[in-house]
Amino acid sequence: MTPAFPIIRDASARTILTIVFMMAVKLTIVHGDSLPETAPSSQARVILTNGDELSGQPQSIDNEQQLLFNSKNLHPHANFPLTNILSLQLNDRKAPASSKTIARIELHPRFNELDGDTILGTLKELTPDGIKLDTWYGGMITLKRTMIKSLNIIKSGQGHYHGPNNINEWTLTGNRAWHYSNNQLISHGQGSVGKDVGLMEKSHTSFNASWKKNMQFKLQLYTSDIKSTSAEAYYEVNINRSYAYMRTVGAARLGMPQGFRGVGGGRWQKLLSLPAGTEAHFDIFADRKTGSITIYIDGNRACILQSQNPMPKNLGTGLVFAAEALYPIKIANINISPWNGNTFPKPKKNQRGPDPDAGDLPPHRIILVNGDEVPGTVGIVKEGRMTIQTEHTAVRIPIDKIKSLSLGTSREAPKKYRGDVRVWFNEGGFLTLKLATMKNNKITGFNQATGDVTLDLTAFRRIDFHIYDEQANEAREKMSL
């Protein structure tokens, strides 16, 4: 199902819209107002399908599917049909209350989409049919369990990070050849993007990567300076098609091999696991002290890289992605946490049909922050602790000790509805709604996993329309929305 996208394709409609804007300008001059050179940062923006933009304040969406929009440049206001709107940039942001842990639930993606909807909140209960989250922006929300792809517990503090959330939290170097769009870091030339994520001595870095031609990019771990293209010290992993290479940069410590002049490398290692297409999930387990890095691709071990000159002087805690001009790449769903140094993903079974051993397995697999696993059945969460019924007894585990929960093999993908919109959280991720109303700083709609919801608009930075239209999505990506 692909909705019409009329203004991009309809020249007459575009002409009419231009006339409307000319009239708006004339009215402003008559009233003695001057047009500002740039819109105040506190104002919202409506972006139309022909590329025109207008700053002001959205008021409501009426029953005729029109956006009532107030602006200094329009008197008294404008009614824009939703068919003419590409995106609505919101400005009234409310920061959520600080919390040691946040549950991040991702739904299964819709047909032909890579990413699923995201819900953030405080985990309250897990039942055979659903999961309850307490959210500041929508109250208690119950999600249908079969539509949930993953549940991760995000912690704050040293060595923990989940993003990317915006481009401002990252540092661009070189040609500044990266931008942010749709929760992704996207390269458009040769350059790097970095962030001091507080990598611990043993760390687990995971992310999704996608590319057009070949899988080719670099990753720097424990870099001493994210602002420099030639940092004093770091471990560098070079991924090149079906091979990986590790380089160590930094001054040698006492007791290291003689002749070490600041740069050390090793042999190219063949990747034993390769992506099936042009995207993959990477898990990188690193030990700063020993200089050992283990790479998993799509859950399978790909290779182990060993520095010939481990632990050089002045290693830092930063992370850097570096791209080449000929091989653009997109990085998403970055998740960083401490690692216990010995626990790795379990290898996937290469078999068809149901697992003959799965009948006696408990319904949940709880993965702790230190990498340990607790099989059992999850119940109510109370006073920051989760009750888990194991084979022998019930145990209570603090939420901040849990990294993720597996939810079984049931899978139900949401459907696409005409008129769906996508609301983007300020804290990262999005939710797809069959839009009902927008008024009084609230948006209401239907999501198959949550049912009917009423959400506070201050939780979101943007609303996208025509989300299943290829031209609309291409226009948004070009504008780095």
C-alpha cells in the first residue's frame, strides 16, 4: 500500500501553494511586521511535500485531516491538508525524570522495513501475553508480546550508552562527512564520527551497519582523542569485505618489544561469518589490557584479532567510526556496556523446523550485565527487582543488573495502514500510529502492539507523514530529518 504523494507530482498544486505563501507575505507587510531572516529556534516547523517550510506553532489536526498552524507570517492562521505535509518538526521538548534504568522495547518491523517501533519506559510486569511499561508520556502501556522483537535494559553511568540520539552528541572530524537521520549516523564522504562513551577495561560494543556496495569501514576503540584524525592512542579494526585487520596506535609501554615506534599491526584475518546481504549486526568484545578483540556478525563468531603491542600508553575511552568516500555506510542501534571478559553469544543452530530440544526450555532467558544467563519465568517487577521463577526456586534480581530478556520465538509483524504517521522520540526511536487526533499538546492513535494510546507531544521531536511513500522518505533523508 503506497499512499499518493500529490504535491511532488502535481505542478498545479505546487503553484497554488506558492501563491498562498506569496499572499501570506503580502499580508505580513500590510500589518507592518517584518519577516525574520531565520526562524527562532524555539518555534516548530511544518515542512511541505514541495520542500517549502514555515515556522510557527501547530495547534491541532481536525476531523477533515487538516493541520491548523499559527505563524507570524500568516494571519490569522493556515489550514494545511495532511496530504501536503512531509514532516512536522516539534519544539516543545520535555526531559523525562532521571532513572537508573530504562526498558527499551523494539517491535518486529513492518513488511519491507528494517527497523521496528520503539517504546521506552519503566518495566512493571511481564505476562504470557504482554509486557507492561510505565511511561511519563503515555501512562501505563501494555504491549502485545508476540509483536515484541527485543527487550533491553538501558543503564546510565560509566561504560553504558545507547544511540545515536542526535548528531550533536557526536564529534565530526576530517571532512565532516557524516549526518544524522532516522536514528542513524550516515556517511556521505571520507571522514569520522566519534564519542567518548566511557569504554570500560572490558567492553561490549554492538551496532547495526548497512552499506550499498561493499562492507568496508573502520572502527576505533579506546581512542584517546575523538576530536583528532590522528589521536595519540587507540585500537583500530578495519573491516574490508570478507577480511578484518587490527592496528594498534600508541607509544610503547615498558617491557614491550624493542623497535615499536607507535604503530603496530597484524595479519589480515578471514571473516568466518559474513552478512547475507548489505546489512549486519555486529558485536565487538574488547579487552583493553590484553589487546584482544572478538568480532561476531549476526550472532556468529567471525574472527579474533590480537594486538601485537597491547595496552599502549594513553589509551582513552572513546569510540570512532571512520568511512571512506567510495563506501558510504549507515550505523544504527549502537549499544555499549561493560563485559565480563568470557561470555559470548551462543552459536546459532543451522537447522530447519522446530528445535527438538526446545520443549523443556523455560520461556525466558535473562541475560545479566556481567554476561551470565538465568533461565526462568519472569513475573512482576516490584521495588526495582524482577521476580524470576527458575527450575528450583524463585529469585529476585535487581533491574539494573539485567541487560536483556529473550521473549521466545513467537513473531507477529504489525500491519501497514493508510494514514499511518511516525512520531520520533526525543530520546531515540519511533512509534507508528494510525492517527486519530492531535490537540491540546496530545496525539492519539492506534498501534497494533499497544492498542489505542494518548501520548504527550513533548516526548517527540518530529512527526512524519506519507511514511510508506518512497519519494517522501528520500526527501526526508536528503534533508537529514
